[in-house]
Amino acid sequence: MSDPVVDKIQSHPKYLELKKKRNSFGWLLTILMMVVYYGYIALIAFDKQFLAQRIGAGVTSFGVPIGLGVILFTILITAIYVRRANSEFDNLTAAILKDVSK
């Protein structure tokens, strides 16, 4: 069984635009996150000496701020996605629903 409203939405040009933009943006952020995360893991696996170097005369090593950077990067790209979803993606969704409900 097929719902005519669903069929109308799925064939709407703005829906296809929304789907394309959302998917490509999601994949871009996913790839960036994987590069950052697996880059950090690769550093842990292959260059422990670099991460173990102390910063200045203190006890903190390079691994700590780099690991913190990975966490902050995750928060940043999440905020970027939420901001774009709440503006561009939601506006497209509203336009689609307005067009379909006519």
C-alpha cells in the first residue's frame, strides 16, 4: 500500500534537494570525524613517543591536548550540523509541507 501524500513528498523537487544536501553534508562531517578520530588513534598506535613528550616543564604530554581537541572537534561539528539542520534543512522541510498540503 502506498500513501499518496508520501508519494507526493518523495517526488517533490525540494524534497530531492533536501535529501541530497542533507546526505552530502552528513557524509562530509562523517568523513571529517573519521579522519580526526582515526588520525588520533593512529598516532597512539604508531607514534607513542610524540604523544608522550611533555609540554614544557610540566607533567602534561602532547596526547592530552590533542585528545581534548578530538572531543572539542566532535562538539563543534555537532553544533555545525544542528545549526544547519535548524535553519536550511528545516526551512526546506517547511516549504515541502506547505507545497504538499495545498
